[in-house]
Amino acid sequence: MVVQPVNVRLMLRTYGKQLTSAKRLARFKRALALSGAQDMVSISREARRKELVERISQEVIENLLVNGQDNPVVTRVLSELEQELGEQVLFDYPLDGGEIQILRQSTEGPQELAADEKMRIMRRLWEITLHNVDDTML
């Protein structure tokens, strides 16, 4: 295999840029740590719990929307939502990577919901998930 001098130069130039960027980032982090050392704020226990509940709720919703229902919390959230709505809803991501679709199960087959109804359902889904996660946490 023959190595062209141009390729070696380009590779060394790229590594040099990465090294320079890493040094700048390290200096920036050091300066940030020194300036923020006096501003340490302790987060209350309730705020940490709320943050954790929100993070877990996000995971549950992603699990529901992307992977389907495969755990007890997701099943409980989905059944509570459907009981509240009085109908079965399906969450679907299009293959092209577009926005999530919420479909209503009807006699003619699945039908996509309007944007305002979709937002209402997503908001309610978030509230139900937060409540369920908060109830199941110790």
C-alpha cells in the first residue's frame, strides 16, 4: 500500500485541529469550574425527585411511543389514557422520520387525529405518565 504525502499532511492537519480544539475546551472547562466554584447551589430533595420523575416519565413515553407497550408502567399509562378517552389510540412513527402520528381506531380502520386533538392527547399522556411514575417511586 502506497501512502501519498498529501494524505499524510491532511491527516496531520486534521489531528492538529482536533488537538487545538481539545486544548481550548479544556481551558474553557477549567475557567468555568473556577468561576462557578463559589456559586454552588444545593438542589432540594423535592426538586431532585421532580427532575428524576420527569426524566423517567420521558423514558416511559419514549418506550410507549417507539417500542410499544412492553412493561407494566407503560401498559398502565396507555390503559388509563384509553379509558379516559373512551377509545383505543395508536402511536406511530412514520418510516420517513416525520412527526409522530396518533391514530384513532374506528370501524373503517385507523384514522389520524387533528393537530389540536393530538396536542391534547399528548399533554394528557404526559400528565398521566408523571402521576403514575410519581406514585410508583419510593
